[in-house]
Amino acid sequence: MGARIIGAAMQRRAFLSGATSAAALWAWTRLFAQPVRADGALRHWHAPADLFTLGVASGEPRPGSVVIWTRLAPQPLQPGGGMPPQSVAVRWEVADDPRFARIVRQGEAVADPSRAHSVHVEVDGLQPGRHYHYRFMAAGQSSPIGRTRTAPAFDADVDRLRFALASCQHYEMGYYTAHREIAHQDIDFVLFVGDYIYETPTLAMLQVRRHQPAFGQGFTLTDYRTHHALYKLDADLRACHATHPWLLMWDDHEVRNDYDGLIDPEGDFPLERFMQVRAAAFQAYFEHMPISPTRAPVGPRAHLHHQLAWGQLADLWLLDTRQFRDGNVCGGASTLWRRRALWRCSEIEAAERSMLGGEQEAWIAARLAASTGHWRFIAQTTQVAPGLFGTPFGSLTYADGWDAFPQARERLMAAIAQPRVPDVVVLGGDVHRHVAANLRQHPRQGDSRIIASEFVTSSISSKGLSELMIAWMKRSNPDLLHLRGDERGYCLFDVTPRQLQCEFRGTLHPVRADSRFRTQATYVVERGVAGPQKA
């Protein structure tokens, strides 16, 4: 990359110093954190078509609260969603039953055009460990009914947790039959770890269904809004959102493929322009997800990493590996495969390189040390265990993963290896393959002790590596106990105080709307014993 992309540390210092006009973007008004006043909002208005085309969703279950979401969009693929350029009053209700005979919480929110007429309500005053139903009403219409639940009380002795782990749902590459199956599973929540949308087109020969309209190359707020709306129009995805609460973390495709923090990977945009792109992408992401308003973006910044607990059974942290990471290094003869593979690149060993940023690294280390749950889940966006490709002339390193940040990975492993931090399970996605792996204190040393377990989900629809590449990776990395990239799918977890079970669900036919899933493999982790075991 050399002269074309300056070092991420230098960019960050220049950006924060206020030396360029891009620095003004950091001071943007906290658009979503400030409530929109209901004064003047439309109440006596009737929409010409269905307002709730994008469905409903819930997320972030806590013992006394949950976030509920919708967006008013009678013409979701049109700029503005077919809504008037005014705020609209939206009623919401939460009930004990699907018929809403026992309403427990209700209120009014405002859908504002500056927020694409989206609604985010953090409903509090709920009972822990309970299922609820919710709905929205506006312009004489009622939304579909959603089902959600709250987390158990923090001190509750919980005997079971079930959840689905999913990632990477390129619309053009296949149907969302995985979401159809997840919607029918008896689970507590869906954990989605990135690449909810794809801004990159697929080769025509690989397209199963086409974007209509295609993602605009202007990378504008309208482009991102329309693209999110297109994805939400998928009936299986809407059903999965309406049935279960979701926990969400983004990766790169929600903004731009392989972006690193402040760096546009293609070099098309200077810093100021890329910050505008990132701000637009962040805003559209928030507008379409059941995320707490307290973590809404401020221009090109967002505080998305956070922590949840499931009684005394489990603590869960969601980490942002994209927004704060340092940029790619090396260039010329040290890079292959469109700069995605590094060879003999000593610059990746620099101690200051980080996937999480210093603040987030310190945060997760402190939270791990203070955790009291039986299980500790670290949800991040990609594969932590080494996935090198060995050759007689040195290994090839994937430039966009943890292998290109070995010292940052060492620091994360050191935080996990503390004596007070047992029973850690790392969860990831991004790489389009099912993975079960040992995590060692020093990941590149085969005699180092195993300190944690890792499970990575395959993609919902995005294409994986060839079987030849998968076989090469498996030969080169003995700690990858299970490795399959030929099937699409998700992971189903069943957690008890004594054991964790991961069921890899997969299908060979994501291109078919009627594809069926099977259990590819099942692994277990016994409490007090690090490392997955074949069931």
C-alpha cells in the first residue's frame, strides 16, 4: 500500500487534531441520542399503502428491558420510503399475550424523516425472564406482532440458554432459508456478528437473485437506506426478526468491503470523504436495527461494543473489530490475491497494531477479570484461531483477520489466560465456514496450553472458500478441529451450567428457496475443560 495509504496511526492523529475539515464531522449533533419532540407530529393522517413493509424487530434483552424497532416505509425502495417530509406519531404496546388482552407497557414515539421514520423504543419496567408481544400503530394501521423476551435476573440460577449464531447474508448469493429455520427454533436470541448487508455486487454468473435497485456507487445515505430496506423485504429475514430478539455487531460490508478504521481500502476516497461515507453507513445501519438509542452513532463514530448477562449462567461481550482497527500493512511483493494475502510481512508484528483499539482492549480485559458467570462468551466478527496457509517458503497470512494482528491477539489471549477467567468461548463469523477450534495462550505455538474454545459460523448465503483451499488451511493449522466451507448455515448453541453444545447446521443448496438443513457436526465443551470435543 505504501504511499497510497498512509499509516492508520498517522491518519488517526491527523483526524483527531482538527487539522482538516473532516475533524468537524466528529462534532456532529448527536442525531439519534436526542429525542424528537412529538409537538407537530402527524397524527390524523392515513397512509395510502402499508406502512410496515419492513416488519418489526427487537433486541438487546436485559432483565427489565428490551429494545423494539420498526420503520414506516410504504414505498421502502424509494428515497424517503414514500413518507411525507414530516414527523409521524407512532403508538407502541407491549403485552403478556399475543391478543394484547394484558398490555403491560405502552407509549408514543416519533418517527422523524431525519431518521428515515424509524422508531427505537427501549421498553423498561418489564419482568425478567419473560416472553412478551409488541406492536406499533400509526396512520390507522397496526404493524405485524412481534415476539420478544427479557433476560433473566442478574442473580438468577439459570439452567439453560439457547441461541443461534449467524453472519454474512449476501442477498444476491442465495435465499435466507437459514433464517426461516432459525425463526422456528426454540431459542432465546439470535446473535448476528456482521455483514448484514453487502455493498459489493456479485458476478452475474453467481447471482441467484438481483438487487433491485442495485447499490449506488455514490455511497450516500440514500444508497445505504435503500439497500437495508431491500434486505428487510425478505420475508424469512423479517420473520426471524419478529420471532426472536437479536444481538448485533457489524463488520466491513455494512460500510465498505475490507475497510480498516479510518481507511478506505480501495483508496477512492480521501479521509474527509470516507468519513462522510462511514457516517452515512453508520446512520442507515442504526435506522434499520433494534439497537438501543444510547449507542446511536454520532457522525462517523458509534459505541457499539457492549455487554449482556444471562443470569448467573453466562456473560456475553460483543466486540467491534472494524471501527477502531489499524490499517493494512506491507505491499508490493509481500501481497498476493488483491492484497488480501501477506507473505513475509514483518510489519504485522508491530506491537501497537490493534484490531479493537486500545480502549476496547482494556475494556474487554477488565470485564473478563470481573466476570462471575459460569460461561464467558466473546462475540466478535471473524476467526481468532490461526488460519495460515503453509508453504515451504513461509506461510501466507490473511490480511483482513486476526492473523495479521498477532500481537493484538496475544494481548486478548493474555486477558483470557488470567486465573480468574475460566470457561471462555469465542464466537465469530465473516470467513464463510464452520469452525471449531482450540485457542492457545500463544496461538502460533503448538505446545502452548489451550485456554479457550472457538466456534465460527458459516455464512447465511455468502460463498465460501473452495474445498482445495479449506483442505490446505486444515493441514496448516492443527488446532482447527472442524473446518467446512462447502455449506452455508448457522450455529445452534445449547448451554447448561455443566456443558455447552454447538450444532453446526448447514445446507449445500442456499441458492434454492426450498433448501433443507442438516446437522453437519456437533461439538461440546465441558465446564472446566478448555477446547471443543466431538460429540
